Amino acid sequence: MSSSFSRILIGLATLAALMVAAVVGLSFYLKEPRLEELPPSNLGATEIQQLETVNQIFADHWKSENLSPTPEADTLTLVRRLSLALTGAAPSLEEIRRLKSLTEDADPIQSWLTHLFSDQRYSNYIAERLARTYVGVEQGPFLVYRRRRMVNWLAEELVRNRPYDELVRDMVAAEGIWTSNPEANFITVSVIQNGENKGPDEVKLAARTSRAFLGVSLDCMQCHDDKFGDHWKQQDFHQLAAFFAQSDMAVSGVIENRKKVYQTRYNGETEESKVPALVPYSPELLPESGNYRQRLAQWITHRENRAFSRAMVNRTWALITGRPLSSPVDDIPLEGPFPVGMEEFVDAFIESDFDLQSLIRIMAASEPFRRSSSTGDPEAPVTLEQEEAWAAFPITPLRPEQVAGSVIQAGTLTALDGNTHIFQKIRRFGETRDFVKRYGDPGENEFIEDAGTIPQRLLLMNGKLVDERTEPNPLMNSSTRLAHHSPSDEAAVDVAFLATLTRHPNEEESRHFVSLIDGTKSKHREKMMEDVYWALINSTEFSWNR
């Protein structure tokens, strides 16, 4: 068989596969949104007690500072916040309608969380966010690092809701091949492949470990003692790095080589000296048995090492609100003072045996998270003091992938979840990747606030993604389906608001947009509904977490 004939066969097979995928994808869009019931859920007894403690601490602080908390946000606003935080996109119309299925004795927010925790979108999205903390965003050293395997492993552990301390111990003490033992990528991402000191980089691993798992910026002490009032010394950092000194690479992957020693030249000295493996604080928590990394992993995740729990509490709060309790997110003072509520969240996290889902449930039910971002009075706007004390929910800009995910989700009435056809998953992946590349990816700088740029606004106004997701297309886009199938103009506008902003329009907004489509038919009606969607997606409200 000639090579040209083979190419023709492959081309025909590929075309056939695309046609099948297209047909299945189109049939998916032709059906009406399915209305499965939300699983009714409530907090457990222990979680309720922990929540009451958290809420009382904040209430006492607001009272002492003479701050009035804003009103409680409505359910749809809370649902939007959680969907953006845990799936990277606003909720679909299909999902919003499921809220109506709940009985009065079910907590809508806890039920929503149960729904999200069971969805692949949650595990995949949070895995990617955490991977940025653990291994960064670069592709890393050639052959010995597989970032995608690391992200997939994290997602699998999140689906299982595996205790967070176990997950971290696996990464720090990982051995073996980076493909069959994906947690080993935490080590191999640091591998030096050129020069004399080949193998895992102790300095990089110590820096990543201190920031990601302890919430302490010890890497600032790499070259000198602390000069800004903290007690950290240069030796604290290098003694931590010494725990990674025996990490090595072999045919079998990551191994421990007990012959290796760590040496460095301290500031003011002329020669390198051997550095012992010692922890920077609480040495009594360090076990005596095990190799260097196994002992370090046990010390990091010890129940009495509160820095470990603080680091994850601070990061989790930042994930669901867009802003950490203590900023920067990875530089929390070891001995305080700590922000209001942090120690109570830490207690709850430890008492739950490091259950991440339980922590998120308590945070989502807490008074600070449930506050509105507005006072409801135009004459009395939210103050900076209210936001800093969490007496008002702080408005933060959406991340690039959250903007893209929300645009894509708004373009369809059904949820783009784990049940979505592969055709749509591939399309979403490509659209998100291209949008984020042009919009700008902050990389590892997860929580540095940026109000947005003119090019970013122009990308939303004139970019390919918004255009393709709002243009007249009766098979693929919700704007066109609404133009033809809504029972009334008011209903079309209401659904457009729910699909894009996760709220109902007020009377003035409804009158304005209804007037645009009133009396229109056929192609003209499709175009006007496209304009409605375009206007809502390009509103400031769409691109901010409120």
C-alpha cells in the first residue's frame, strides 16, 4: 500500500470521525436542558459547631471595630461565587433550575457544594490551581517531568477527597518513575539536566516546600539572614534544603542516595561547609525514623505543625473568595498576629483530619463569605474597612480561564460538565487555551489583583470567542435558541441574564432589553438577541466576582 494511499485513508477516517462527533454534538444541543434534582445536603453536627465558632469570632470583631456587615447575598450570587471558584465558570441555566427541586429543609448552598464536589469540573479545575502552587506552570525538564500526569493525579485524589496531609506526604517523599508515580513530578520538576550538579535541585525544592506547604517565604533567606524583623536565618533555609540532598535520579526514577551530602557557602564565609538536615522550628515534631524526605513529610503534616494547616486554609479561602485572609498568600507570619478567623478555620481543618471538602463547606457557610458586596444603599457604599474586615464581600476580577469558561458556558443552556460529549470538551479546551493565551495568564501569581487592561477589554468586545459564542447559530448558541423558542420577550431576557450574570434583571433592565427585541422576527430577532448577549458579557459585572 503506497504512502499516499495510506494518507488518503487516514484523512477519510479522520473526516468520518469528525462528522460523527459533529452529529452527536449537534443532537446534544437540540435537546432541552435536563432537570436532574440537586442532592439535598446540610452541614454535619461537628461542622455546625465549628461554623458557630467562626461566625462568633467575626461578629465580635465587627462589633469591636464598629463595623456594620452588609446584607446577606442572595442564593444565586452565592452559587455563582462557588461555581467560579470551584469549576472555573459561572453556572449553567440547567444547573440554576435544579435549585427549584430542593425541599425546604435542605440547605441550597450545601446542596450546591455536594453537586459540585461530584462533578469532574471541580476536581479538574482545583487540581490545576493547586498544581500551579506545587510545580508551577512551565513544562519543566525534558523527559523526566510530566505536568499533565501530576494534574491528573491531583484530580483523582480530589475526587476521592483524600485527606490533604496524605496527599502532601506522597509528594514530598515521592519515589519512582514520574509517569507511574505521578506525585514524583513534585521532585522531578526541579531536576537540573546540565552542569556538574545534575539531579533534583535542593534549593528549588526547599523554596517550593516552604511556600506551598508551610506558607512561609524561607527562600528569601537563601543568601542572608532576615533583615525585616522576623527571626529567620540563612541557615534555616539551607538546613531545610538539606532534607532534599539525598534525592537522586536513576533508571527506576526518583530514589534516595544516602551518599549525597548538601553543602553551601554561607554569607561572610569563604568556603562551603556541610549542612545538616534540620527543620526551622518545632524540632520535637520531627520523627527519628525514615529517610530524609520521609521524615520531613511527616514533620510538615504533623497535626501540631499549625503552619501547614494555615497555609492550606489561607490558600483555600483565597480560592473561593479571590483574596487570602493573610496576604501574600504564601507568606504568613509563623507566630502571628493572625487575621480574624484564621485560627478557627485551622482548628476545623485539623479536627476534620484535613478534609478539604469539609473546610470548603464551613467557609461557604460562614458569615463573611455570605455577605453581599453592596450595602444596598447607593448613598452608603461599602468602605475599605468593611472589605478588609470581611464585613462586606470584596469584589475581585475573574481570572482569565474563569472569564473564558463563563463565556463558553453562557453560550449553551446545558451544563458543560463531565457528561458533556467529547466533541464539546475538545472545543472548550481549545477555546479556553487560545483565550487565556491572548488575555494573559498570571502564572503562579495566583492572587495578585489586576483590574484589567484595555487589550483585555478589547478581546472581550471584539474577540473570536465572544463572537462565536453569541452569533446566530440555532444549533450551537443559546442566544439564537432563545430568539426562537422563548415563550415571551420577558422570558428571553430573563434567561439571558441568568445564563450570563446568574441573576434576574431588575425592572429597568428588563424594560430596556425587552424593548430591543420587541416585535422583531426571524434573522433580525436572532441579531438582537446576539446584541443582548454581547452587551451582558461585556458588562463590568460579568468579569468580576461580586
